[in-house]
Amino acid sequence: MKTRSQTQNTVLYEVNIDFDEASKAWRQNKKHLGNCQYKYVCPYEKKDGAPCGKACYKQSQYCWTHTR
């Protein structure tokens, strides 16, 4: 008699994750505050096309200047 673990087919999945690339992508819209703390940065584009980069204001998606 076979047990349940002997009758189940075990399927293995190939996992290819580049953790360095994933970390860079995760940090792209955040500012490092130190001590493993991060804060989102304002995604508003300035006239020259560069992102604002200031820390977001409270629960807003934008900094204090661009929330208005």
C-alpha cells in the first residue's frame, strides 16, 4: 500500500531571480534614510525632465510642493 506522499507527483519549478536587479528596481522610487529605513520620493517631473526626488509628504504620493 502506498502512502499519500508516495502517490503525489512532485513538480519542481526553475526559479531564476536576479536579486541585485530586483533590489535596484525596488529602491528606484525610494530614498534611504539610514538604519534600514526608506521613504518614497516624489515622482513629479520637473521642467528639465528629471524627477523631483524630494521625500513624499505624509500619506501623499507627492512632496509638499507638488501636492497642491
